[in-house]
Amino acid sequence: MRIVLQVASRASVTVGERVTGEITGPGLVALVGVTHSDTPEIAAQLAVKIAGLRILPGETSCEDRSAPVLVVSQFTLYGDVRKGRRPSWSRAAPGDVSEPLFEAFVAALRERGLPVETGEFGAHMEVSLINDGPVTLVVDSDELQRPRRG
């Protein structure tokens, strides 16, 4: 899984004319991409990591504040632009694989007591946010597997 994480003072996601998720912060917006090797265990590990990251004001975490998280599926995070002018999406897991893992990630955040709002999986969405700080991080499941140096 690859997650672009942003601290937000406000955020919402709209499908057509309908708001499907909305938060007021401080909170997090998590844009979530799923790849072929991801598992429910990886989704749970990333939820624990993100819920505990001390990136909110005062070096606090979502768990410390019961801060909200807006989670939006985004397969384009696995786009490969190394060749040509059209991205390849081959590293992104197909919807029937990625949707249950996306839902597992959302469920794991909720199990940690966090208020979670979402977009609509597979829909064309408009995401609006006020990035606070600005703070933006990329959290990748590959990083969970690597031993630390130094």
C-alpha cells in the first residue's frame, strides 16, 4: 500500500453533487493506493502506524486527539511514468483485489477509535482540502518491511 497523508484543517470528497465524506480538523486526509502484494495484515499495520504518527499540532497523533481521517482510494499512486507519455497502471491492484484491502484499512482505523470518513471506491471524486502546515508524507508498506540503518 502507498498512502499520501496530509494534515488538514478541513477536507471533503464529493461524487457528483453528493458529499460522501467530510472532516474538520486538525485531522488527516489519506489517499490510499493498493498493489498486488498487499494483504489485510499490511493494511492493519499501516492503520496502526498512521493513527499513531505524531504529526498533528503539538506533536500529537490522531489517537491522542481522536482526530478524524478522510480516506480516499487512489489507484493512481501506483502509476508508472518511466516510459512514454502515458502512465502504466500495472502496479495497481485491480478493484476486486484492492477494494477489500481499502475497506480493511478503513476498518482498522475505526477499530483504533478514530472517526473515519471515506470517498466512494472506484468513483470519479473531487477531493477538497486545506492542508495545514503544510504537512504531507508518503507512507509505503515497503518501508514497514525494511530494516532501519544506523
